[in-house]
Amino acid sequence: MDRHGINVSIISSANPWLDFLPAPTAHKLAGELNEDLESYCSTSPSISETGTTIKRLYGFGLLPLVPNISTTALLEIVDQISRLPHLKGIIMGTKGIGNGLDDDALEPLWAAIARANLVVFLHPHYGVDSSAWGDKDNGHVLPLALGFPFETTTATTRLILSGVFDRHPDLRILLAHSGGTLPQLSSRLASCVDHDPVVASRLQHDARYYLGKLYFDAVAYGSEELGFVSDVIGRAERFSSPTASADASKGLGFEKRVIGSSRMLFGTDHPFFPPLKESDQWKSVVENLEAIDGVDGWGDSEKDAVRGGNAVRVFGLESA
């Protein structure tokens, strides 16, 4: 953090979290690790930001999202996290309790998270079927560059199609890697929904509307990609009607890019892709900061917000 001029970070356990443990062990360990993370963050150094003294570290708590876990156990841990002042949300994978995040069994969980006003940081781990990568040795490039974002795209789309965001409009989900390919495919998704009466009757809005209900980290590694994602977020409100036309966002220009920037948050991609020398800066940090700085249509206020101001607001650090 000091090497890159980062004042405050939200930290968490890394994937695959507790996915490999039996339910009783995962439940017990989630509670212990959340308490440990609270202690770690609460004893971190303090800094003064805009007249408010805040800690340099805050955290995302863990849920024991594993097969055979009880709803009672999950809600107990949500309550625990909501009462730990330095935990500002939940880190979550895409498997749920075994059947994905659109599993009806998770409905009480989404309701509890929304009531607690916790942010869910949705992060991939499993990618897609490895047979898609073929037999040629391409190292980790295809699983990380494509598999991770495809996993996030599929999981989030399933959530949208399940109607979770209609039932829980206050639910706040932050997507890793700028939402994967969902922004690029959102209009195609809307068209497919429109041509499928079973799914269309389930949703209160055009599919593109829901991207404006999500938050996106700014880990896209390119200014053009960040600009495009913010355009898609910024136009979302124009698609509130389930029968919105494809040109609903026509005429917004850079206005939609400014609007969309309010839901994008700088991320480091740490601890992936470390530098070869311990003294070097992390390319992931440097490149993502350069990408933010280079977005056409973002002024200084939007760039400052994406670099940190949005996180202060979203995670309630003004009064932390």
C-alpha cells in the first residue's frame, strides 16, 4: 500500500475461501476468521481523510457457503459480520451452497444481506470447463483472462434472471474484473430475454437496467474498457421499462459515462501477478491506475471518485 500510495484498503480471505470444508467446520471457521479479521483491521494504523479519522484497513467477512449448511447458520454469520464495525461487506464466490447464487434456498440470505446493508464482493474461482482451453500449453492465460470473467458473467446473469434484484432492490453487489463480459453482452442478453416469455414475465425491467444496480471494480487494465463499462452503467436507468427500445439511451453522450463512474471502484488485483523483484511496483496496480487516469469523459472529480471517493461512500467510511 505504501509503495503505491494507497491510503486505505478493503481486504479479505482469498478464493476458494471455505468451499472445500464440511459444513460444521466451515461454520465454526467462518466465525473465527471474521473475528480475527475484525481484530486485524481494528488495530491497523489510522489516518485523517477529509477531516475524518479512519483506519487504513477494513475487511470483507466470510460466509460458510458450502453444501449442507443450514439457513440458520448462514444468517447467524451475516448478523455477526453486520455487528463487526471494521467489516464492511462479504466476500463471496459463485457456487452458493452448491447450486449457484440463483438457488431458491439462498433467498433468506439475500434478504438478510440487503437488510444489513452489507456489500457483497462477488469474485470468481472456478472459471469454466477446462476442456474449452484445448491441449496447447498456454499457461494460466486462458483460465485467468477468460475463465474468471466468464464465471462472473454467468453467475451475475443467473442472479438477474432469477429476479433477485427485483425482490431485493437494496441489495448491493460489487463485481470483480469490471463485471467480466456482462457489460459487453448486456444488450444481447436483453434481446434474448425479450424473446423468451417465461423469463421476460419474471423480470420487472429490461435486463440492461440491472447493470445500474450493480457496482464494478475498475480492474479492466484499459481506459477504453473502463469507459465502456461506465457507459453501460450510466445508460441503465433509461431501460427501466421492460419494453424499452434499443435506442433508449440515445443522446446521452458522455453524460452516461459520468453517471456510470459513480458505481466503479479502484482495485489492485493483489495478490495475483506479483512483480519479479520485491522492490518493484505491481503492474496490476500501476496499469489500473493509469487506465482510470486515461478515461475520456471523466474529469478530475470522476477519476478521484473511482480511485477512492466512491469506496468511501459505498462502504460508509465517512463515519467509520
